[in-house]
Amino acid sequence: HGDWELETKVNSTAVLGSPFVVGFVEDPAAVAAREAERARAQAELDQQREVEERRQAQERRQRREEEEKSKAAAAAAVPAPTDDEVIEMEERRRAHERVKKEEATRQRAAEALKKYREELARQRRAPKARRTGGGFSVPFQPVPRAKEE
């Protein structure tokens, strides 16, 4: 609502100081009704959101309670291991570790054997001839490498 001046143009040229003024007035009852409708719609949305949040919280609470009940039932169903069972489990664990160590040792030994065989094969190959000055060729024997440990 308020007063608005009209911009007038004559042949696409704006005329300054136009004598035309238009006054717009809104009905206060319509403004109040529109604001009341907007507030009611917002309140309804807030209420729906609150109901949905409460429902989701209730579902989470129920899931948590069901999980706790199932965990408690599972814990009650499985008895604690006896001393003999604990000793047997420890022996099995030690045996498993020993087997793992033995396998690692076998694997390292296999790798070392493979390297050794490759080195022997390299040494057995025919010696290569190296050219020297004057057109002579001399058989070349590679120098054995020192073993690395």
C-alpha cells in the first residue's frame, strides 16, 4: 500500500515530473487474514515436523531396546568358558602361531633357494668374450659376488 508515481513517456522519452500519482490501498482485514493464514500454515508444518520427530525417536528407542534384549539373550545363552576350555584355546592359538612361523620360514627358504639356483645358472652360462685392443678377444669370467646376508 502507498503512493506510486507513474513514469510517462512520449515518443520513448521519459517526461519528468509527471502529474499522475496512483494510490494503492490494501484492505487491512485481507492483510490480517493473509498473515493469519501464513501463521496457521507454519504452525501446522511445525506440528507435523514435531510429530514425525517424536515417531522417529520412538522407533530408534524401540530398536535400541530390541538390540539390548537380543544381546542380553545371546550373552545369557552362551556360557562362560571353563578353565579347561581356556587352556585348550590357548594351546590352539600357540599351535596356530607356530604353524604360521614355520610357513614363513619355508617361504624364505624357498626364496633363498630360488636366488641361489639363479646365481648358479648365471655362473654356468658360457663365458662371454670381451674385445681388447688390436682385434684380440679374451674370454671373460665374471667375478663372483659376495653373498649378502
